Amino acid sequence: MRIHHSLSLAALLWSGAVAAQGQQAHDAPHPIVTPVMTQALPDYPGKEALVLTVNYPPGGASALHHHDANAFVYVLEGSVVMAVKGGKEVTLTPGQSWSEKPGDVHTVSRNASQTKPAKFVVFMLKDAGKPAVIPGP
């Protein structure tokens, strides 16, 4: 497993996207994003895998954002509400998963609880060197 310095940048960008905009996340506590690993994919030149954990404090939420990547979410604890533009809100609990395609606008990403934390893992397949999170649509 390799951990790159760019992972810290990914976490900062995610946090920056959260802080930058979004009505749902305006006053909500921000998530804590922890880089786990990034790995070049030699069989897919120019692509890399990125793994992060996201911890939402009670009432936590992320601002409107998107990923120029395939993103896969797996909930570890608590419950989270997710939605992309044009899709329905989905509440996920431990053991459930969800995905986004490149270009999907992540309109809802929040902890479903005001009293308990939530934690999930994000696995992304993305272009090497590109940001993991892009604020806004």
C-alpha cells in the first residue's frame, strides 16, 4: 500500500469543497476526510485508484460537489443520505453501498442523524493527478 502526499491534497480539496458552497452544508459540521491510499494502475495508463474514509459528525454534511471519477461508497457505521442531480435521495446503513459516475453532481451527502456519527469508505477510479473533489456542478 502506498500513501502519497497528494492524498493530503485530496483531503484538503474535499474539505474545501465542503466549506466552499452548498445550502445543505452551510451551517452543518464538516466531514473529516482521511486519505487511506492511492495507487497507480499500470494496466490503465493515466488512471489511479484512491481510497478515503469520510467521517460525518452528528448533523454533518458536504456541500454540492462532483467527482471527475467513478466513486464507490461503502457505509461502515451510522447512516448517510446520498443523492445525485436527477436522482432520488437514498439512506444507506452499515454494509450498504452506493456509486456515482463521472459528471454526476452530488447534490446530497449528509449524516442522516443529528445525534450519532457516520463513517464510510470511498473508493475512486480517476485520472492520475486530477482532484478527487470539485466544488459545485
